[in-house]
Amino acid sequence: MAAEKQPKPYSEPSYAQSDKKKTDYPWYLENIDMHLIPETQELLEKYSKIPRDQQSKHVHKIRDDKGKRDVNEIKRDQAWEIRSYPCTGNGAFLIPTIALSSAYPKILSCLQSGGKIMDVGSFIGMDLRRLVFDGAPSGNMYGVDIVSHWDVGFDFFNDKDHFKGKFIEADIMSNGNPDLEELKGDIDVICISAVLHQWDWDPQVECCKKLVSYSKPGTLIIGYQIGNPEGRQYMLNAPGGVKIAQWRHDSATWKDMWKQVGEETGTKWEAEGE
């Protein structure tokens, strides 16, 4: 079967908006406790004030607004009902990946000195909360996503009354959003995780060129994507027999892509892959 043809600009895969049953997705797991890693447990315990022996229940279940009865609604499924992303289904969203980066101390220092961060594909805002927990002020944080999971994030982290980051519901591949336009050329750190790998080479280049428009000299762009020992095109088998072309990088193709991005934007980037 040929690769799925996507509209231009291709912003997200069609399967993410599917109404199929959860059991039709190979990446939906009933239990996601394996991703409640020590770093996440610490964050939920000390930042969100959720005792460790209650964290699994917190991740998997939620009470109704009045708090009087257990509606047996899975918290992770609040996000799943918005979009059926693999990271939602398998629980990978529970890992604050930004803290795993070798650049994390530099990022934290930048934000503590007044720098601004834009998290593209912010989802519930896990990475931003980790930064706040480690001492970064939330006032200069911007979460950007094509659809809002922001309220799920407030519920998840119990911090609606004190987390001051701003959410912008926008398609990073499109133009014209006034809130995004205000940030162009003014961002110190751009975080983009689990986003680029959903596309083939050319859309990845286009997205990175969009990111460059928000940068200024010295801006750091970080994140993680699914890679491959040898950079190549990969065909994802999505539900319904749909095949989607993705490019999975190794360190060499990652550098090649950023060289192309630099040439097409009149900028120069030092790219590293871990």
C-alpha cells in the first residue's frame, strides 16, 4: 500500500484524530505504570503533592468535578479522547525528557536568568513542569500545540493556581497566529519532542525552518525524536492498514538536515545527536 497522502502543510497524522476503539491501536496499553519512573514520581510527589502510593491511581483514574464519586474515568484517557497519539497510549508522556538532555543545566540557567522557552508539541506540559520544579520561573514559558491538552495538564499537576505558563493553540506549520507572531525572533530555548519523527524528510525541514523564525543568535533548539541506527525512511503501519512515511535520523542525517535548514534560512546551526 502506498504511503498516506497528507494535506499541505501536513501538521499531524490522520490516525491521531481517529474514532477507532482503543483496542484497535497497538500502542494503547491498559497499564502505564512502567513509565512512572523515579523522576516522575519525585515530580508528582514534591511538585503536585501526590503521595507515591497514590500516583498510579492519579495517573489512571480521576474523580468528577464535585469530587464526590469515582467516575472511573482514566486520566490518561482524557488526553486520548483529544488525540490518539502513541505517547498517550503507551504512557511515554510521563517521562520529563528535557531533564535527560546534557544541555539541561544550560537551559535551566538561561530560564532562571529571564530567558524564554517555547515548547512545541507541549501536550500536558510535562517538561515545563520539570523546569519549574527545578527552579525556573513559569512566567516566560510558552506551550504550543495543535490542540489543547492544557486543562488536562492543570488537572494532572494540580497547579492551575500557580503555574503561569501561557498556552498557544496553533499549528506550528502554518502562519498567521498573532500570539505566535509576537514570539518571532525572541525565544532563547525551543523544545520540540516527539513531533518531528511523525514526518518524512521534507516536512521535517519545513518545520525546522518555522522554528528558526522564532530564534535569535544563541538560541538553543532541543528535544528528542525516534531515531534509527542508520538514518532512513521508515513506514509506520497505522490502524486501518494505513502506511505513513517517516524519516528516522541517525546523528549524521540529523546534522545534514540542520545544514539544509541553515542554508535555506540564512542561518548556521551546530547540530548534535545523542
